[in-house]
Amino acid sequence: MEPLKRSITSLAFALIVALGASAQEISFTAAVDRNTIAAGDQFRLTITLTNAQEPYSTPSMVGLVVMQGPHESSSVNIMNGRMSSSVSRIWILTATQPGKYTIGPARVKVAKGVIETDPITIEVTKGNAPPSDASAAQGQHKDPNLFITVTLSKSKAYVGEQILATYYLYNRYASVEDANFQPPKLTGFWTEEIDVGGTRWEERVVNGLAYRVGIIKQQLLIPQRSGKLRIEPMALTCLVNRSFFNRGTSVEASSNAAEFTATPLPAGAPANFNGAVGELQLQVLADRTKVKENEAIEVELRISGRSNLKLIDAPRIDFPSDLETYEPKSIDKINVSSAGMSGTRGFQYTVIPRNEGRFELDPITMSYFDLRSGSYKELRTEPLVIEVSPGDSGPSASISRPSRTDVVPLEHDIRYIHTGDLELRPTGHFLFGSWPWVAGMSAPGVAFLLFALVHRRRQRLLGDPEALRKLRAERTAKQRLREAESALQQGSSAQFHTALSKALHGYLADKFGLGVAEVTAADLRTRITDHEGSEELAESCARILATCDMARFAPVEDKPRKDMYDEAASLIQRLERDHRS
Amino acid sequence: MRITLAIAFATIVAGISSSAMSRVEADSLVASGLRAYAAGDHAAAQVALDSVAHVFNSAALQFDLGNCWFKLGDVSRAILHYERGLLLQPGDADLLANLALANDQVKDRLASDGGPVLGATWARFRGGDDPDQWSRRALFASLLFFALLCAAMLIKGRTPRRASWILASGAFIALLICIGFASMRHDELIRSEHAIIMEPKVEVRSEPRTGTKVLFVLHKGTKVAVDQDAEGWTEVRLPSGIVGWMPTGSLERI
């Protein structure tokens, strides 16, 4: 079926061309797909001759390099019953040096005469990719057919700044396999692979030789220390020219070495600098700011921008002490591309307020090194206020709280001074050994001794009625004398004498331990003898007693009553003095 | 500034009549010193309190003075005052806490005496509330003892009489204990047996003379026991028992 169909189509085509050729207008054009390119880039030149088959001349292409071509293609169109045919030649061209290039006119001789295409000017700008850098030339020098180059986006950068390393494979073989490329081990760098997708090959000319060049690897390098850092050359074994008929040849591709200088960040980094280099923003977000006790809040600290984001540590957050916090969870949305790392790095803290109240989270600060201005800049968040209302006190609130934790002292300081009364006392003045103390200590002892003496004496008297009578003799006598005195004042003679007699009589009986009847004049004389003048004393006593006895019965008074009273009182006094105990 | 001036004036006045500083003057000086401390002017507070400390004394005053020196950065003076305060009121929790903090900054580490818990409790018991407490207790015990003796003589019943005899003998033992403690405390307060090193570094020699063998080196803030004095030299003893001579000017008695 297939060959038959094709032959029919060919026949139809030949017929159409033959029929319509003379009837159609002839055109001859030259076109490029773009007329401004970067050095090393490719563009396409198409020269099309419509409705004619005459051969035409190739235009002049001074300074341009033909990468491919010319390829020829032809087409036939039938539109509204009108048929047209065209023949095109296509060149893939490139330019290695920047500048202006002119593609000259192409000429064709047809029946009507000679037709020329318009000349085309191509502007070639400076290339952005490494078109024919020194490393490529160097690699070409080693092996003109297969080599690798390493290019760094910068040869000098700050510690922490991001540099792009691109590994190009230059190839002139028909095919190359096993680009399973392992980049060299790098010391002093933190590396981040960039996904380049499949290798895209493009044509490039180095020193007049056309290569197929592919990016086999891209890496972001972040220098971790200052000084000269070197990327060692490496080798890669590839299988080339493998095809259905050929098993291929093993060829080793080697690369150049790249050198790099990392400059240290300027001195005077703020305390809250955590190694971030680039351009950043900082914000603090909370999923809600009004909660009840024991309900969790997610507080996220989000760092966003273009920086070495993956190397940034969480800035220090001082949560109010009554909030329970857990270790932050990091939420990264970081895009690694050839332009560097960008995106956000978030630190999510789960915060559980255990008490009601208003908690204010102080602004969080973080410093970074701004590459554009070459200085440190500080980021500061807005303060975050969390309002905590009391939790439900129903049965649902009986959720077991986490076990109590110890109070951890954060700092140590001396205890504050004593204020108020310092209880000052004169220096060097003590109660111990001072005379008030000695007096105070001995006073109870002395008092006790006195008490003991009195007590003992009293005890002794209590045990001896005779002695007690003797002791009380004076007191009794004095009582009786008072009775006599009152009788004296009343002027009652008998009463007076009775009382006086009783007083003296009783006294003498008590004093000498006698019965009342035993007190006689004779007896008195024997008893009152041991003192000077005692005889006289005894006489006086006897006389007074006799007088009293007499006066009781006969109202004869040889002496005034007053004198008698005084005599009796003085007698008792004298006797008391002489016969103490 | 105003506080400082007031204190300076008060200090001059106090200096003139230091021997006859009245209780009222002392109280006003203390009050101005405490105000200065509260305002953060530790130097002025120290000057004011120190002028009072020449005439009056108390554990609280020594505590406050120690705090002033601590805040002024002179740890050895702070230790000196805390130790003086502890002498007046052994086992005081505040004094012990601050002394421990100050001692953390002392270079020399010496074997400490007594366990921390039992030590403080025993010291509080031994020290009483103020230096005169045991003397007052002795007075009370003496009164009680003789009162019980009188009671024993007066009481008629056999059993109550016996009980009061027993109580009286208990009171007598208590009296002896109180007198013992009072005398011990008095002795402790009268004699200053310890001293604090005031120089940053002192070489302790084998003899009271320069040029003799250096036995060991002590640093600022270390507490040592003092044995004897001899012409500008003092014999000090460490808890470990080693003894040596150092210039008297390098230490301050507690």
C-alpha cells in the first residue's frame, strides 16, 4: 500500500508543479530567525525561491561560521485551486566575536532576469555564557575533541555569598555517553546541587572548531572560610561514537582547575548576626492571637529573600516565661536555581500558654550582611501580642496538664539589702557580763536566800507553840494596852485596871511560858534576873499588878492612871528588849 | 546628686561628732544610705552605712554594707562584711546566700567547716536572734529556777512538790546551758579569730620577716584563722592546718 501511495503523491506533485509554474509569480527571499544574537549563539538563515527551480548563488557570509547546512527543502501549496511551490536552503550560522555582520545578497537568474535578495545585517552582542573563555581554550589544547570546563560566576566573593559553578562538556564526537558526572569534592565550600534537567546541547565554536557543548552540572557554592579556595581539576571517562555498528571508544575528558578568593565579612558583626548573606526580610506570624488557656498556637518566624537561606539558624526568641514552647520545626520553601537560593525559611514554634493574661513577644531582631551595600543590616519584627482568656472550667478542662517543672534559675545575683529597721546596737556593747546582767542574774538568788531564811524560821516557830506564844507576847500585850487606853479615856477606873492588869499579866505569862495563875511577884523576881536593873523591873511589875488588883476592888489610887499606863507600856518595852527570844 | 550631697554632709557631721553619734543621727544616715542603694548609687550608700558602722552595728547593717561592696566590685570587702554579719547572727540565710555568691569569685578554694544544712541550723541555734539572746535566756532561766525552788518549798502536797523539784533541776540545767552559750557567744564576739585577705595576692612566709621562705600564696577574699601577731606580721592558719606569716596590713579582721 505504502509505496503505491507515495508514487501517486509524487506524480501529483510533478503534475501540479508543471501546470502552475508558468502561471505563478516568482519570488526570491532571504530571512533569519533573529538578527541580534549573543556571541556563540546560533541563528538560522533561510533562502527561499518560490515558483522556480533555477540554481542560485550562495550569499557571502564573511565572519560568520557555518555550523550546519545548507539543508534543502521543498514544498508545494495548493490554495483555492492555485498551486505554488518553493525551494528553501537553510544554514545554521554563528558568530564568535561581537560586532555587525552582513549577509550579502543571493542571486538567481530566471526568465525575467536576475533577482537578488536583500542583504541582512546581523548584530552580535557580547556573550553571556562562556563562549570561548580561557578555560575552554586550555581544555581544547589538552584534547581538542572532548574536554570539560568549570566556570565560576565570580572569582571573588564574601564568605557566605553564593557562587554558581557550571560544568560544561565540550564534545566533537558524533555521540557521547555516560555523562554520569560526579563533581569534585570541594573543601571550604557548602555546595547545593542545581537540577539542570537533561543536558541541552548547543553548538559553539572555540578557536574555529565547532563543538557541541552541554551543561552537565551546576552547583551553588557557598564559601565557608576566607582565603584562596581551589577547585581541583577532574577527569571523566566517556564512551564516544557508540552506534549500532560501533561499540564506541572510551575517552577521558579532563577539566581545568578553578581558583577562587573568599574575602572575610567586615569586622563589627552585630551580636544577632547569624551568618545570613544576601537580601532578606523577617516577619513573625501567628495562626491566631486570641486563645484560651492550654490551647496551642503556632508562631512562625519567617525569613524570606535571596540569601544562603539553608545555612541560616533560627534567631533567638525570648518567649515570655509563662508560655510553654517547644523546639522549632523548620519549614523551608527554598528554590535553588542558577540565580541562587531564594524563597523562605520558616521556624515554627508551638506555643502553649498555661495561664491567662496578655503576653507580648518582644520584637525579634536578626542581622544579615547586605551584599548590595556591603554592610550589616538589622531586621526587626513587629511585636506580637497574644491574648489568653481563661480556659473552660467544665469537665473538658480536666485534661491532664503536663507534669510540673522545676524553676530554673537563669541568673545569680546577691540578695537585696535589708531595708527598714536594721536593729542597730552600739558597737561592742553586750548584755553578757554587764552589771545589769550580773545584777539580774544574782537578784533571784538573793531573793531566794532571804525567802528561805524567813521560811525556815517560820517553820520552826510553827512547830513550837511555847516559842510562838513568846513571840506573840508583845503584840497581844499591845492590843490589851489599847483597850486600857480607851478605858482611860472613858474614865472607867475598874475597866482600866482590869485591862491593864490583863495586859501586863498576860504578857508576862506569855513571855515566860507560864499559866496565868502562875504569875506571882516571887516568881517574877526569879525570872527577871539576868539583866542589869532587872530587880527593879520585877519590882515595878509586881507593884503595878498589885495596884491593879487592889484598884479593882477598892477605888484607891496612889498614882494617876495615866502614869500607871505609861509605866506598864515602858515595862513591856524594856522586857521585850531584854528578853528577845 | 542630692542624695550624695546630703550623705557627704551627714558624713562630715558624723565625723565631727563620731564619738557621740546619736541613735537618731544613725537612723537618718542609714535611711539616706538605703535610699542611695535603691537608686543604684552604691558608692554613696557604702559611705553612709560605713559611717554608721563605726558606732552602731547589726547583722542587717553588715549585710547591707556587704551588698554595697559587692555591687562596687570589691568582693573581699563584701566577704568581710558578710562574715561580720554572720558573727553577729550565725546561720542567717540571706548572709549565707550572698556570702556563697561572693565566695564563688574567690580564687582560693579551702576546705569548709561543717555540713551546709546542719551547719546553718546549728549556727542559727547557737547564734540566737541577736548577740544578747542567750544572756536574756540565762536571766529568764535563773528567775525560773529560783521561782521553782521557792514553789518547791511552799507547796504542801507530796506529788506537786516532787514535780516542782524536778522542774527546778531542769531549769538549773537550762540555766547552765544558757550561761554556757552566752559566754561562748560573748567570747566569739570579743575575740576576732578570723580575717579576710585584702590584697590581690599575698605570699605567706615561714617567718615574720621578708626574704624568708614563701610557704604558700593566698588571694583576695580568702578567709583565714589568725593565731598571733608580731610587729606588723600576723600568723595565719588555713583549715587544712598549714600555718604561715603574712604582713598584717594585707588582711582585715572580721
